[in-house]
Amino acid sequence: MKPRFRTDARIETPTLAHAPGCRCPLHGRRLFTGALLAGGTAAAWPAWAQDGVRDEVGRSSRIARLVPAEQVEEAAAAQYTQMKREAMAKQALAPANHSQVVRLRGIAERLVPHALPWNPRARDWRWEVNLIGSPELNAFCMPGGKIAFFWGILQRLQLDDAEVAAIMGHEMAHALREHARERLAKTTVTRVGASLASALLGMGNLGDATLGMGAQMLTLKFSRDDESEADLIGLELAARGGYDPAAGVTLWRKMMDKSRGQPPQFLSTHPAGDTRIRDIERVLPKVQPLYARADKPGRVFGPPKA
């Protein structure tokens, strides 16, 4: 069932930023990750901060540089705002005090501080987390940290907090590794040719090449390598945030169960399978120690009533 939410007549723009000097756990973790980046090299990091899946992840694609990151993030922000307006008009945008919004934003606050080492640009992102009242099994994080969960993925899969963190970490990883930017760059090269794309995009003048860029971001299909990379980084983000990364296995088993018959929309861009689960199980020993050392959430939430 698609829920209807009563909301104000304005669109909220929630962010996860805290005031300077704030001593809450989120701000403290941000100061820590900022210090890691300031060190400049992995050699300056504490030994445990170098643990995880970094040796499993390749270098970022060079072709992504053909498309300016700023323009991709601006297009994503505009599309995200439009999505919120349309959802609000249908009474499908959950208010800030909704229990599941509080849940999602609480989980995000535990994951976001660990994003910076994966992409220095994340320091300036205005992270947002919203819940859309749609029965679809879907969730995403657009470039610039614009996160949305759909009611259906929480309610129909009855996700616990660790499973939500696995999805959120996975989607954040797509944004941090700029997979959408890479996909858009490849599409642009295909459409206008490599030499012309280099000339146009190198000057920051995308012209017709980026018409509809924002809308494309909601339907992009990432490569298998992108998906694998997002899985692994997502597990690390969840583990560092205090959520059991083994939930990645139970999550994708639930997805596989739902994929029998007519696959949900989420699986059109996030294919599941036994190989994916085996890959996750293979790297669990690398992220379980991070989870063991992490501060655990002080509050446990539950899924919506089935």
C-alpha cells in the first residue's frame, strides 16, 4: 500500500551538517575523517583506518573527468528537488518527524562521516535523505549526496537497520566513486565523439550533450564492476558506522526472493545473484574487524509494519 503523508506547503532541505564546535558524535567523526584527509597520504592514517576493502577497489575512471563534477552535481540537485516537489504534490514526501525518516537520517549520520576518504568532494556536499511514499523496491543516492528511499523497500522487505545501512552504503558508494559521472561521460563520448566531447567538456560547456542529464541519473544502469565496487565500499561504510556488514548477505537474499517472477525496479539497475552474495561473503573478514571496533548505534529502529 502506498502511504500518504501530511507535509508542510514548503519543501524542506535537510542537511547533515552541524554547527561549528558541535561536540555530537557525528561532528566528532567528521573531524576525525577530515584529519585523515589532511594527512595527505595513507601512511599518516592510523593502522586500523587503512583496513577494509581499499585493496579490492581499482582506480577511478579517467573518462569521468570529461564531465565536470560540479555540473553533474548541480544537475542531480535540480532533479532531486523536482522529485521532492512532485512527491509533495502527491502527499508522498514523508515529513521530517516521520519515524522512518528519523530512522533513515539517523543511519545516514553514522555513515556520512566515513565518506570523505573515498571522495574529497564529499566534504562540500549538502547531504539529504528523504523518504518517498511509493510501493516500489527502490533507493538511490544521486551525485552530491542526494539520498532517497522508497517506502516499498523498507516495508515489503522488512529491512532491519543493518540491512538499511547496507543499501545506503551501497548507494552512497555509487555517488562517492562517481559512477553516474562516468556513465554520463561514456554516453556523451558515444553521442558526439571523443574529440568533440573532449573539446566541449574540457571547456566546461556541455551544450546539448547534457540535456536531460538529471533525468538520466534516475535510470542509469551501472556496470557489473560498478555494482561490485559499490557493494564492497558500502559494506565498509556500514561497518565503520556500527552496522553488521553481514546484513549485506541477508539483504541480497531477500532481493533474490523478490526477483522471482517479476523483478522489482531496484533490480533493473542493481542485479542480484549468487555470485554477488559470494563476493560479499568473501570480503566480510576484511570489514568485520571494522564493525567490531566501531561505536554501535544507541538506538535501534524497526521497519514499517508489514
